[in-house]
Amino acid sequence: MRKKRIGALALASLAALPTLLFTAGCSGEAEIVLRVFNWEEYIDLGGEDSYEYDYEVNEDGSAPPIIEDFEEWYEETYGTPIRVEYSTFGTNEDMYNQLQLGDTYDLLCPSEYMIMKLAAEDYLQPYEESFFDPEIEENYYIRNVSPYIRNMFESNRINKKDADDTSTWSDYAAGYMWGVTGFIYNTSYVQLDDLTDLGWDIMRAPQYKNKVTTKDNVRDSYFVALAICYRDEIEALDRSDPEYGVKLAEIMNRTDDETIKKVEEIMLEMDENIYGYETDTGKADIVNGNIWLNFAWSGDAVYAMDLAEEEDGISLNFFIPEECANLWFDGWVMPKGANTQAAQAFVNFLSRPDNAVRNMYYIGYSGVIAGDPNDEEYGSMVLDYVKDCYAVDPEEAEDPVEYDLSYFFGDESAVFYAEREQAEYRQLHAHYPTEEVTKRCAVMDYYGEEANESINELWSRIKSETLDTWAIVVICVGIVLAVAAVLLIRFGGKIDFFRLPPKKGYRLVRQQNMK
Amino acid sequence: MKLHFSRKLLGIPYAVFLLFFVIIPMLVILFYAFTDKEMHLSFGNFIQFFSDPTKLSTIVYSLVIAFITTAVCLVIAYPVAYILARSKMKKKFVILLLFVTPMWINFVLRINAIRELLGWIGLLGEANYFNTIFGMVYDFLPFMILPLYTTMLKIDESLYEASSDLGAGGFTTFTRITLPLSMPGIASGITMVFLPSMTNYVVSDMLGNSKVTIIGKFIYEYFGTNWHMGSMVALILLIVVFLSTWLTGGFREDETVRGANL
């Protein structure tokens, strides 16, 4: 008996041995853990959909996820093993809730207004100075980021609510993806003239009743309504004025009571006219013809147009309204207490042009990385990729136009010929809008706590049907009466008050006595 | 101390589950509902809820949608369950199976299919409230049929024989025997359809193009921006649900009622 027990013990310890060894091995080399929190489907996950480039591929020909490549690269470069804990969120608000619940991360990828909110609430850790030193070989971000994006990040204050805080976006955020908003439209049903005449107001146009959708989120719908509301004022601005952008941004970020009141009326009319609000059904609905116009982010528009090209008999174009569009971006920020060294290395790795192209190809949005003319190995990869996709030979193409992206790439060679269709209405127009288009775009700031609340209340008034007070009272009284009736039927017999008086010659027996 | 094994110990895992996933979350909701942003005790959410016609309207709309859904489900399910339970058909389980199989298919897939169907007919985007109720009826019908079927199956055949011996016609037999004896099934069917149709906003979002706002969506949206108000709405919904369960007799511990629940 005793022997058996010893045997069992020995067996158990033997089984535990590998585990012990394993943990000992790990602690010896001090593996770093990098916790990254990103949007769903917002990074190259490898497999067969990955961009085919001359990097190592698996035996079956599929590519490894970019995160694995990062882990390898990090260990090679810095000599420490790293493990990325990658998790995803669906909306900025979900991400914010996770943070509030006390989850800790090293790197987050929220949208511009959420970055501003996090900065205002003092959640964020600024980037280290060494991150901006172009001399350091691994600093791919600062060398390759587009001058257009860089200028935007350096010239905008991150915390507009606090006058003393002069820090800019670039102190706290490194860009990842960017784009504009507009309409995807079905060319068989929608007249281009209507779009140019009406702009965002096509949302209220009776000829497109039930054929247009907007996003099921308050900020995008509010922006559209603002653009409709102040269209005259925007068009009266002088486009050549150097202050044009500032003035436009002021208009498109108004949240005063009077504006909210006007916007509410417009949004109610939109609500009457539109087909519905969507978060991801819009692309399918426009491809199968349920709707003709779909409010879309540029990356989604590229995806929908690609999808439509595979289907027969449907042709989709992208339109960015003349008066104004929303310029948005998502960027990497580090919460307080993050492992800044590893987080910055991750950002730099994703900013290396070959990786930037991989991500862009995989998720379909436009990255903020342009390239570095001094870098022979990677420098021109992004531009080459764009040219690969869109550039045509002006001799052979039918109706070529010159397309100038030098503002974005900071490079005179970023001018190429493209088909007129592509340049004016299609993928190229959505993917990399021209400087002229970006100039009429405005960034939507974080509204601030108070304005946010009133806009959310406005949204719930738009989304719900509000009954008149008398109707509510009538229905409530009705419900109370119904409840009372049910109670009476169920318990009435047990309560003496409701029982009929006894017939002559009988006497009332109390409920308790009956049992 | 020697530990005696008793059968009560088997209940511990479930008690722990109840504590962590039912009781504590409820207390958290209660806490959030009656505090403000600075975590001070406050009745502000409560007052705001009952003084805002939008929020009250949403509750009323959800109640109406849930009520219609339940009524339609009952009207469809009752005859089906009755026929199935009373028929002498040999293969009636096949028919029952046909009604229940949709429950085995993924919910989102089913709703997407209905969406395509409605789009094809041309109702999508035209009749949002109708579509929502249609989707809910389709989705929750099995939850009404099954409890009705099981209660009706249990009605003793000899009662029907006695009824016809005593000269009762079909209608009298129905009102005096079938209906009263199937009441527990009706009650549990109603609870199982009414409650989810107040909160299942996936149906209203997909089929009503997000233009129909029911109370579940409301709670979801508030939890993106203001947890305190969200908790208050959730608490009020809980009370409504509690009341309606109590009224339909869901808490009675009769043998028959328990048998009728799935």
C-alpha cells in the first residue's frame, strides 16, 4: 500500500516537471508582455488574404500574422523575447468602458475624438522624446509618416478645453489609419447632379426617400445634420483664406443650444426620409440594390466598390460632398503606466513601409505612412503600392488625368496618371483624396462632457418615437387598470371586500375559517 | 474536523454561480442606478426617467410591441399545440420537430435570412414595426408552442370522455376542460415570449433598420455613454418583467406550472 502511494507521488512529480521547467525557463529570460487593444479586423492577421510580398511564408503558402513577425523582429532587434496580448473592441465607447473597468493595456487605437477625451481625462502617457529622433534606426514612424498627417498632428491641440495645455496630438498619439466620409451611390439610380446640388441634404430629398442610409451612431449623424444646417455659411467662406480650415472646423464643432435645436429639426426630417440606420448592413444593402445611397467611411467605400465590381449589373461610385466632409483618423496612444519602450517599438514596426502596405492591403483603409526618400530599402514602398493599384500609362489609357498626391507623400514623384473614373469617383478618390478635397474636410473634436450629454439625449429623442404626454397618461392608466383587473380576478375571491353579500339566510364565512 | 459528504454539497457550484453571476451583478445595477457621476447617492436618474417623455414612450412602445408579439404567438401556437397534442397521428413528432428545428439554427443567421426575405418582398424599410414584430414572432414561436404542447399532452383523455358522456359539446369541452387545464402552459409561454421581445434589439435593428427603438437598445446605448442612466432603465425593465411574471402566475409552485416550463 505504502509503496503504491510513493509510486503515485513520483508519477505526479514527474508529470509536474515539464511545467516547472517551463516556468523557470520563462522567468529566466524575462519575457515582456505587450497588451495591445485595437479595432476588430484592423490589422493583418496573416493567412491567405495577406498581401503577397517577399517575406517568409508558411509551408502552405499563407503568411504569418503581422504580430508574430513583430515578436520575432523585436527579439532580434532588442534581444528580449516579447509576447503580444492582442485584444479587440467594436466601438470607441466599448474601449473606454474597458479602460474604466480597470483593464490595463500598453497600446490603444481609438479614434480622434476618443483620444481627445482620454487626454482631457488625463489617461494618456506622452510619447518619449527619443520616439521622434529620425537618427535612430528603428524609428520608422517619424521618418515615414506622411508630412500632411504629421503637420496635422503637430498643429492641433489635443486638449482644447484646457487653455493652459498646449500639447498637440503628436505628443500623445501616433497615427495609424485615416480617411474621409462621403456617400457610396448606385450610378444607375442616382444622378450625379443631385449629389452636387444637394450635398449632404440628399438625406432629406424626397426623390430618394427610403433609399439612403446613415450610420447608427450619433457623431456621424450629427455631423451630417450640422453640414446641412450651416451649408450657406460654409459656402460663404473664402476657400483661399489661410484661416479657412480653422473657420470650417469651428462651424463643424458647434454644440451650443441653438445649434442643437436646429440640428434636431433637421435630424427628425432625415429620420423621416431615410431607409434606416446601419452599422455594417449598408454595404450589403447597396450591393444588392435595397438602397441607392449609403453614408460611408472611405475604407468601407473602397471595399463596397471592389465587391460591386465582382457582381454583375451594379456600379457603385463614391462621392465626397462639396461643402464639407469629416476627416477622421485612428491613432496609437499609450495609457498611463504602459510599457512605453515596447509600445513605441510596436508602432514603429507597423510604420515600416512594408508592414504598412500589408496592413492597408488587408483591412482596406489608408494608412498614415508615406515613406522616406532617403531610405532605399523601404522608402518608396507605399507610393509604389498606390501606383501599382491605380497608375496607368497615359498613352494607353482612354481618359487619363494627372493625379497629384505630393501633399501626402511630400515627394514630387507622387504625381501619376490615373483613369478619370478612378480619380474622380472611384477607389482612388476614396483611398487617397486629393489635397483639394482634404482642405474642405473638418475633424470632429471631442464635444466635452456637458455637450456630449445633451447630444446623446438629442440622439435618443431622434431614435425613439416620442408620444404626447396625454397618450402616455392614457396608456399608463390603461396598464394600471389591466393590472388591477388581473389582480381582482386572481385574488378577488380571497378578499372579503370584493365578495358579494350573502343571500338571505346565509352568513358570510371569513376566508381563513373556510380552510 | 471530518467532512461528511452530503447531497447538499452538490449545490455549492450552483450557489457560487448564483452569487457571482446573478446576485452581485444585480446589486451592482442597483448601486449604479441610484448614484450619480460622482458616485453620490442620488435619485436624479429616477426622476429624469419619469419626467422624460422619450424614455416613457420607449417603454410604452416596447410594451406594445411585446404585447402584440405575444398575442400573435399565442394565436398561432395554441391551435397547433392543440391539434398536435390531441391527434392520433403516428408521426406527429415530425411536425413538432419542424416547428422546433429553427431554434437549432444560429439566431443571427435566421434573422439575416428573414432580412433577405423581407427585402425581396419589398417590405424592408417600408414597414419597420411590422417587420420587427414579424421577426420576433418567427423567432419566439417555438417558445410558445412547446410549453403549450407539453401541458396539453398531460390532460387526461378520460376527462374528454367524461365530458362527452355528460353531453357537453365541443365548445363547452374546450372552455371547461382544455382551456383551464392548459392555463399553466399559456402562462409560461407568455413569460417566455413577452420578456425577450421587450429586449431583443438585434431583431429590431436588423429588420426595423434601427428605426425601431425598444428598451433593450436603449439600455445598450446608455451603457456606451452613461452607466447610471443605463442601470436605472435596466432596473425599471426588471421591475416591469417581475410584475408581469407575477401577474401571469410564473411564481406559483404548482406541479402543473413547473411541468410546463421548458
